[in-house]
Amino acid sequence: MLFRSPQMIRLYGIPRSRSLRVSWTLEELGLDWQYRHINFANGDGKDPEFLAANPCAKVPALIDNGVAISESAAIVLYLAEKYGEGQLLPKAGTAESALHHKWISFIISELEQPLWTMGKHKFALPEAQRLPAILPVAKWEFDKAAAIAEKWLPDSEFLLGEQFTVADILLGHTLLWATRFEQDIPPKLTAYRDRITQRPGMARGLAKEEAGAV
């Protein structure tokens, strides 16, 4: 979908939600961007500008020079491809790229999924639709996925050795979610989380989101 808006990058989000993945990526790439806080309690979810960016009325959503993109993994991959110039992504078609695809798929579909199940049934869904009985199942799923990630985690600084990538942003953020949801995180993943989330790019992205939410 194309818009006739001024040339800009605008992110719609909520601090510490999946939009942090995008703000972190934008800062790692050194891009100029605007932030629009979406307060669903105040009715921002019905704002025509926001709905034009994502008709599903979910964050994050991004408009890049008239192009609207939703889904956090898709957004950060798009930004890295368009603006990275070799940053944040391995060379396409290599063994490293295959490993990168594997990590992204696993993070989104296996590690994050039970955390979002917890979130939906604790606060996101209407109360009538929440099922407290599913929470132990979600914990079991997360523990299983975390054990696999712990086994896969290399001894190098980043998931792909010495190159910091989109997969690191997604895994770091997902582990922050797990921490906020008071989940048990294995020791190697805990050390990785602490190391990755100390990056200045994440701090700058979070600070910009929190300033915009005041």
C-alpha cells in the first residue's frame, strides 16, 4: 500500500512491545525516524492514520516513504535489506544466511509464541475470552523452546559469530519479554540476554519510545 505522505520513516508502537524490535533496528542502522505512540485505551487504535498503516490495528506498524509495513520480523528484515549495506544480515544464499533464517523462524514461531499466549490470556484478550488454565501449558511450551535455544546458542558473542544480526535483535527482545513474564531462562541465554540488551542502539530506541509515550 502506497501513501502520499511526506518522505519519512514513521514507527507506530508501544514501549517494550514488539515495536522495540523496530526502534532498536532503526537505531542500529543510524536512520532518522519519527515515533508515534499508540495508546489503545485513549482510542488511538481507531485513528485513521494508524489504521492506514496497519488495518489490523496492531503494533508495530511502519511507514517508510509512503510504503506501509506490519509484522515486526518483516519490518526489521525489510529495514536491514533496504538500508543495512551489509549490516544486520548475512550474505544471501550462504550457510550463514540459512542459519539466520532458522533462528528467525524458531524465535517467532516457537520461543515467542507461548509468551504471547501468556500475554493474551493475562491481559490482551477480553476477560471473557481469557483461559487461565492455558498458562501452565504455555509455560511448558516456553521451557521446551528455551531448552532448545540454550542448546543451539553458540559460544560466540552473537548468533552468527562476530556479526550482530536481525536474529540477535529478535532473540534479545524475546528474552526481555520472557523476563517480564517471570519465566525461567537457562544460564547461557541469560548471559546472552544481558550482553545483547546492553547495546546502545537498544537503549536509544527504548528511550525514544518512552519519551514519545509521555
